Amino acid sequence: MSPQGALELILFRWGTLELALPRDRVQALEADRDPRWPSIGDLLGLPAAAPGLMRLLLVAGPDGTLRIRVQEPVTRVRLPAAAIHPLPPLLAARLRLPWVRALAHRPGQGPGVLTVILDPVGPGTFC
């Protein structure tokens, strides 16, 4: 969190999902020229997404830099702390997706639309 009570995030898509990583975990953004790197869908065990423009995020992980393919658009936002919600205890206990840390409703998002905040470092990490 920044001193102003906000979190800087890098937003991206996987299919219909909006996902985000803390800005301090993302080391670089590159063109996706090598399909051998895993997608965020591969890492989280999500269904394949429709073909589209992809980018490569270089992400600080527990064992070094991870190269992860994500779908465009990729944007940087500052999210107020009040918009970030920890996972409810039951969801946190039952969730099988690694890296999921919180949910957020960004200003301007439609009703029922959530951003899933990920972090490759911490409990439930499978890198």
C-alpha cells in the first residue's frame, strides 16, 4: 500500500476475468513472442481463453522471475484501500486457485464485476 492508502496494480485479462498483480511484483512488460511461457490460465488452472493479443509479464516470484503470458489490455491503476476486500474465510479455506489474495470492486466497474487480486508470494503459492 502506498502512504495515501492506495494500492498500485497491473490489471490484465484472462477470458472474461479481470485479474491484477501488485505493481511492485511486476518487473517488466514485454511483447509475447514465445508461446512456450505459461499463461496465467495455465498457472491458475483456468479454462483456455479465446485467442487474442497477449503480453508477457515478468513477475517477481518466490524463486526468482516468472514469465507469464496474459491477455491485453494491460494497464496500471491505483486502487483505493477501501475498494480492496480480503477473501471471506469460507472462500479462502475452500479456494483451490493459487495466488488469489483479495477481491476488489474498482470505481466505474459495473455491479457484480470484481477484480481478482493475485500475488505469487505467500500462502498457497504453487510456482
